[in-house]
Amino acid sequence: MSEASIMDEFTARERDIAVLLANGMSQPEIAARLSLSVGTVYTYTKRIRYKAGGTTVQVALRIAREIDR
């Protein structure tokens, strides 16, 4: 699966969270910024990993950096 098609699989909220993670924010910081619980951010992070083919978060973050440019 190409990077572009992976990002196409992300919801708008998953893209938001992936970009914030890529910019170095922690899950608690993201939760506070987006008015979500830490558990919700954790769930989104798991979904991002899953949609990126079960790869590590780092791969998903690299993809998120591409869309944040």
C-alpha cells in the first residue's frame, strides 16, 4: 500500500492526531488540545497503526509529516 493510499484510509480525526504526534506532541497533550480523553487518543493511535498495515507508529508518523507540509 502506498503512503498516499494509507492517508486516504485515515479519518479526518486520525489525520489530525497523526499530524500532532508527528509534531512531537504526547497523547496527553493531544487529548488536552482536542478536548478528548487520553484513552480516546490512544484508540485513534491504535487505529492509525492498524491502517498503516500493522506497522509501527513511526511509519504512520512519517506519513503524517508528508501531509503536514
